[in-house]
Amino acid sequence: MSNPKKQIVAGQSSFLLETRTVQAFLTETAAMLAPVTFCRDRKPIQPYSVSPWAEETLADDTPTIIKALRGDFMCSTFGGNDELFQGKQLPVHGETANGKWALKDYRSDEQGTVLQLEIDMPIQGGKCVGRTALVEGHDVVYQRHDFSGIHGPINPGHHATVLFPDHPGSGHLSFSPFVLAHSFIEPTEDPAQGGYSWLKPDTAIDDLRAVECIDGSTTDVTLYPARRGFEDIAILCPDPKLDIAWSSVTFSEEGHVWFTLRNPKDFPSTLLWMSNAGRHYAPWNGRHFNIMGIEDMTGFFHFGLAASSRDNLLTRHGIPTAHRPDEGNLSLPYIQGVALVEPGFDRVASIDVEDDDTIVLIAESGVRAKAPCRAAFVNTGKLEGLID
């Protein structure tokens, strides 16, 4: 094993992975993925947010996850975890999103590069091994997280936070066909605590372009940034019969699409965290804006493991909100990346697999874009030459 380069990036000690087309940093604490530069050899694109307080000294009781907050990361127990689970207090988004990860392996050659990190989970039990790989010539990050020694349920998830250009509706969101969508069952924020939300709570969503608001109006949550001054949360659940589910944001003026691919059995829901300057308490202070969490996950909204392990609104509709590994092992492959698109590409209508090494993004307008990507990874968990 050779040693990857390490450096302090936005206040966090981070490992560097790079190929000709992608440069990615992964923090030691919480294994957060950002900054990431895609298409670095043609048209550099950095889609992920890094918190505005990344290099500030915060209050001692600030959770580690908030101190390091950036990009994407794996949650071992997705959600706030305010409620004890089997008498145990789990941290916000779990131990994987708060602890320090240990370097276990690193390789880089003409095929690409792969970094393997590991973290023990003494509260939840077991451990997690995370592999992050870049394939030469692909504007894609491939990750697989392997949990072992898990006793009882687990509700893991990714937590990608995307930064949008600072003009309304600069990003057009779209998703693979879904069977259920719903606003958060409570007000997302409490004005008494300095937080504000706009979507009508606990409301079924039939059309993402006409979501009910607290004043009786409707809003289009597929256009973002929007609703400046508010924080809102909604969830949508793809058709479980799909071989591959996807989430996407088209930035037409900038000429690219950010996308994710996954097996819907691994991550049965996508939680949308619309963070647009609606939190006025520390460390947010009204300065976390134009950011959306597009979080492919398993769970009952962001309540945590306890609520996700019992009967709830989603399970009553047949949507799993927790995994229960028979032998304590769970393997979760995941893909996220960027594709360049031509003028006229308005919004992703579908993402199809063309061959073992190529996907095709098709716009509602009919414009097509091809991108190198080994989509089968989300079902096999294997990446020839990099991840066995």
C-alpha cells in the first residue's frame, strides 16, 4: 500500500484522490466527500457545498458532523437520533458521520485510484469499511460501504449537499419514477428557535411541481434555488421494481448534469433538504443558502434509527425504512457524477444504460448526452481492477 496525499482543506485533514478528469478530497473525520472537481481537464465543475463556517471556531458542544459539514457522507443511522434506541444515544447521522476514519488501503495506477477507510461503531456495534474509487476517464465517484457485525436494524444513507448558482431556478431537479412523495410530517423549523419553513407539513405530494405551502399556494420544488429564507424537507420513494434508481439536477446554463445512481433496495428513499437561509441560529446564522441536500437513504425522514425501526407512514405504504441484515453484514454501492450536456438539454427525463461503460441521459426536450459510467456497479458492488 502506498500512502495517499493528505492536506488541510477548508479546515479538515483530507485525503486526496485524483485522475486526469476528477480530483476529490475525503476528510479523515466523518469521511466527507468535498471538494470534488469533475471534468477538470475540460470544464472544471465543483458541485458540492462546503459550510461557510468550515474554518471558524465553533461552540464546544457543536456536533462533529456540523463542524465538518460538506459534500456527501455516509450516515450509519440517518437522521437526528434525538430519541434513544434500545437505551443508547446515537449521534446525529450516526458514528460514521462523526468519528475519525482509519486508512486501510490506497492504490493508484493507470486504471484509476481507490482509497479504503474504516471506522468502528462501538455504540451501534460493528464497523464500516468505505471504499472510494475513481476510474480513469470517468467523471464519476464510485463508493461502496460495507457494514459488518451489525446487531439489529440499521438505517443508512448518503447525504449529498449540492450548491446551486445564485439565481432562482438555476437547477432543474428530476428523479426516476416514484411511488410516493410527502412533505415532512412536522414543521421543518420552529420560528421560536430562529428557523422558518414554507411547505405545508404532513402533506402527500402528487406533483413535485405543485407542492402545497402553508399559505395555501403551491410551489415547484423541482426548480431551485427557491423560497429564500426557508428550510424545508420532503421525501420521495422510487419504484422498488427499478433495477437502478436515479436523482439528478440539470444546470442548463452551465452545461452539465449532476446525478446519482443506486439500487432502490439499498436506498429506498430520497430526502430533499432545501436549505435556503431559513436557519438563523448558530452556526447557520442565515448564511447557509442556495444549497439542497439530495440524500438517497433508508429511513423515516430524518428522525433517526428508533423511528425508522418501527411502523410509520412510509412502512405502511410498503417502503422499508430500516435494513435488518440476517448475518450482520450489509454492502451498499453508490454512484455520483457529472455529465456535460449540449444547449437545449432542459431536464433529465431518463438515464439509460447503453453498455458496460456508458450511460445515456435523455432530456425532456429529447437532447441526449452520453457519459462514461459503469452503472452495473450499483448492483454488483464490483469495479474491475479497483473494488473486488
